[in-house]
Amino acid sequence: MSTDSHGSEKITTVRLGAQGPETGVQGLGCMGMSFAYGPTDTDEARATLERALELGVTLYDTADMYGAGENEKFISPFVRAHRDEITLATKFAISLDPSDPTKRFIRNDRPYVRQCVEASLRRLGVEEIDLYYMHRRDVDVPIEESVGAMAELVTEGKVRHLGLSEVTAGELRAAQAVHPIAALQSEWSLFSRDVEDGVVDAARELGVAFVPYSPLGRGFLTGAFANAEKDLTGDDFRRQQPRFTGENASANAALLDPVRQVADAHGATLGQIALAWVHQQARLREGLTVVPIPGTRKRSRVEENTAATRIELSADELALLEPIAARVAGDRYADMSFTSAGRQ
């Protein structure tokens, strides 16, 4: 394994899908750098993008809905400066009501797909998007129609590879029949394992890489929230998440004791153990590629997160962590209809 200029080990690489891009085995979720998680130190966030690349992180994930395009604009200078070194992923399909951010609208129709890709290309300042995801599924539009429209973008050279987010196993198979899917992005962590009811196996069987978002449970698995509602700023979207509110927050905080026990045994942080667990799912399922995209806006955290790729958990440790998800209080979202689990 190579090292960067600071002597830190770089992460290994894997391929997304049978014909997809080669990326670092861990990516970086960029959403929180300018959206959803409260105030940001923009200089530190930009330095975090650079530090991640030094450590071998090459998959950078954003979406057009993050700040109504502002997140794409935020990472654009970094993307353009390192265009040949990174894999740029962005998404379409969700828009928020400006007067009520809790309300969302989903569109997957062909005209909207084309409208969105052109807008993302402009904001990002690039001619081609490496990995273009359908962010959420509009059940009123056949998935074959949506993926067909996305495939046109590949033919036209505006997109290199296609991805889907929060789709069911059946939806993934239907999409793959239209055009190769490089990656499936859905929530997967010690707190959220509903994707193991079919979606993960479908990805493995089809040779589609699995890209877990929120592998740290939106920060809960780091142990950062002794009192989630008190510790979150007023504009933090996690205040709307059932797991972070009321009695659910207290009950979920109590579930971290096994994670602490394993972390102590490895001289690691809770977050590193949570990420190691996600990475280990690839080793437990032959043929599955797993590339989690933990989000952070601090250099110290991206160093911590990438170091987790080198932690291997024992069978006894995995068994200790196994019961956690079944005991979590509250759903992933207040409205689960937008998730694969909500349509299973």
C-alpha cells in the first residue's frame, strides 16, 4: 500500500460495477459541506476535499438537491482542478419546496432527466459526469423509461456511468436489463440494515457496486450525540429524523455500548468500528463491492475514516454488533415511502 506526502497510508482501490470506474474503496459524501448539517467552515471543508484525495479517496458524491445546486457549485473548483484524478458522482430526481424544506418532489421523466443533467454540468463546470444517479424513484414513471433516458446521456457523452439510489431488488434488475448499472447507493450501517432483505444480494448477483450512504448513522454511530436534540443546531435536518428525536434518541444512544467495547479492543474510535463493519460486508459476501461514502468537512475526520479501511473485525466482534440494528428506535426517515424498504 502506498503512502501520501505525510506518510499516511493510502486506501486501496476497487471497480464500481463490471465496467465502471476504479475508485478508492471509500468515497467522500460532500453534502454536509454546504447543506443540511448546520454552519460550515468553508476553508476547512475545501482543505478536507484535498486531504481526502491525498489519502486515496477518489469518489466524490454530491446531488443537485443539496442546497438547490449550491453543493455542486461548492465542489466545482476542486473537481475542475483534479478532473482526471477523481470520479465525480451527482444525482437528479429530488427537489425541495423552498417554503417548506420538509416537502419533497420526485421526478424521473425524460424531460426532467435532461433538464437536470444540463443544469448539473453547468454548476459543476464539467463536460461529463462520471457517475449519474437517479436519486429517488418516481413510481408513476416506469423505471425502464427513466433508465432509458439516462442511457441516452451516456450515448451523448454527458454521462459515463449510471447509478440508482434507494431502489428495490426488482427495480434494480429491471434497470440493469435496460443499461448497465455501475452502482447502487442506499443507506447501510450498523443502525440501518433493511437493504439486506434482497437489495444487497441483487447487487452482488448483477455485479453492481453497493455505495452505502450514512454509514455512520448520520453521525449517531460516532457517539457524538449524548443528547441529539440539544447537540444539533436549529437548522440541522437531523432534527426531523425520528432516530434523533425524543425518547428514540436516548434509546439509540444506549445501543452504542457494544461498539465502544469493540473500539476499545482495537484502540479505535466508534466511527472507525462502524465503518469497518460496513467495509467487512464485502468480505462476507463474495463478489460484492462495497464503497461507503461517509461525509465530513474536517481533515481530521477524513484521516480517521480512511484508517478504518484497515480494521478487520473478528467473528466474535461481528456477533456482538449483530443485534444493534434490530433494536434501533425510529425509522430512517419520517416518510419511508421514498426508500427501497418502503416499497418492498
